[in-house]
Amino acid sequence: GIASKLFSTAFSNYNIATVLKKGSTVGTAAVTDGTEKTVGAVAAADAKALVKRGQEAGVKIAFAASPLTAPVRAGQQVGSIAVQQNGQTISKVPALAAGGVAQQPWWKKFWPF
């Protein structure tokens, strides 16, 4: 039928692209009161986008960090990753801490050496 022909034509012009692999580093998130000031953020899952052939360059990744206070556990959600196409967010993937950050001793606030 015509519908299936149209569908297969449309489908052949589009491609499901993995724009970000699970475990890829997307940036760093600031950590308050931690032994480290930042923690690496990684994608919790593959981020995919339905992309028209030839328009793969129009897909961008934007990482938004959540406010974090130590201690931070490895694997804890530290923000979100938006997959954007032509300025529109088409999907979101959680961002996870790549490692743990311990809480600094309380007295460090008063004796910073």
C-alpha cells in the first residue's frame, strides 16, 4: 500500500543515532563541603536521537548539574543531560557521579589549612 511505501521512504531518510554512549563523561558538577570541589558526571544511559540523514551535526548535548553537597556517592544522580536538536530538547538522560566525594571535616570551614 501507499502508506507503507511512504513510511519506508520516510524511515530510510532518518536514522537513530546514538549521540552519547552510556558512561561517557559529560562534564563536572560542583560539590559543596567536599574534599574535592567537583565530581565528574557521566551519562547513565545511551542518548539516542532520530536524526534526518545529513543533519547529525544539528544534535547537541547539554549537561545541567544539580546543586550537590558532600558526601556524594559514585553513581548518584548529579544532574541531567539534554539531547537537543535545532534548539529543541528531544530527550533527557540522567547524569551520574563518576566517583565519590567525601565530606570534608567540619573544622575545615573554620581552619582552612
